[in-house]
Amino acid sequence: MYRVVLIDDENIIVEGLRRVVPWAEYGCEVAGTAGDAAEGEALIRQLRPHILFTDIRMPGQDGLTMLAGLRSEFPDMQVSVLTGYRDFSYAQEAIRLGVARFLLKPSKMDEITEALQTMVARLDKLTPPADPPADQPPPAGSFIVNQALGYIEKHYAEKLTLQAVAERCYVSQWHLSKLLNRYAGKNFYDILNAVRIRRAKELLADPRLKIGQISEMVGYADTAHFARTFKRLEGASANEYRNSLR
């Protein structure tokens, strides 16, 4: 039996799908349901379903990033989206990220069963996929890496952790670490340090700012740590770099 998970913040839709769709006729069973993105992510990691029906426009949620995260971390999982969001470009991006069907609410029963048939047929034919060529990264993986890098660029000055960024990208720490190494060629802390030191170099051009101030401004609580990192990456101390600008 293929395991199915249903995620929607409208309980009436979840219960309607669970009770009305003839799951067993398609060799499926509803293994679990969730009412929000966080609960749904935890359920997916616990149950590792074969099929997912989900809304991607729930409160406090970046739907496309969640979708990309799920498709990247669970590439064999078949996903159909149920949503009331009628935006063509949004639907296009969802399909590019690997959605089997993009269904607008209220969806007709024949649309839902057709989506289920399609996903079951894909699973029936599924064989272990070959790794894609290096110059053709899977869209979901590259989407998540871009989201992670963008988040780091905006929040580098905060007490940023791999876990915090992974949560924003709807993937596990382990999976995000793997994606960053594969597509960016660096680990999380190397990327974060590079962003912080790049910004520090810009700030060093202002003679009014002390080294300790700059260290804090770019996210280092310990000035000595900042000094060691700066010298390791730039081959010179922060003071030496500042003097070279004069």
C-alpha cells in the first residue's frame, strides 16, 4: 500500500479527502493528516509517505519554499497541490519544482482521482534515478540553495545557525548541509563567514568605526574570533587591511 499524507489548514477539506476518496481502490491508505506546515513537515519526516496532497498557501508559510524543500529532501514522493490561489506564474513554478498536479479549490472528485491515478502510475514505474549531470541541478535543490543563500545574506549579523536556516527552507539540517556542499561547494559556516567578512571589509573603509564595533555589526560576539577568521580568509589582519585602503 502506498502511504498518503494530507495537509491543509481547512479541516473540512482534510476530512473530506480522507473519507470520500476511495484510497484502497488505488492501492493507497491515508497514513496521516496535518493542519499546518510545521505539523505536516514533522509528519512527512516520520511517515515518509509516497504521496502528498497539500495546500501551499497556509498562514505564516512560504508555500513554494516548503514545496521545494519537500521535493528536494524526498525526491520520489509524489505531490499534488490543492489551493485556492489562482496565480498562473505560481502554478508554473510549482510544476517546475516537480508537482504532479496543481488543483484549484474547490476541486472536483474526478480531478482528485485523476491526480491520484497519475501519482500511483509514476510510483509503479519508479526506478532508482541516475544522478543528474553536474550542470543540470534538480530545480528543487537549486531553489532551496538560493533561498538559503538569500536568507544568509539578509541575516548574517544575527546569531545564525544551520538549524535556523534549514527551518526557513523547510528541510532538515542534514539535507541543507548536503545541498550547500553540492551546489555552493562550501559548508554553512564557510558561507556565513565569507558573507560576514565581505561586509566587514566594506565597513573597514569607515575610519570612524572601531574593529570591535565592526566585529559586532557583522555577527561576531567574540572580537578574537572575528580577528582570526578575517586573517584566515584575507591573509592579513583587519587593521592591516584598513591601512591598505589609505
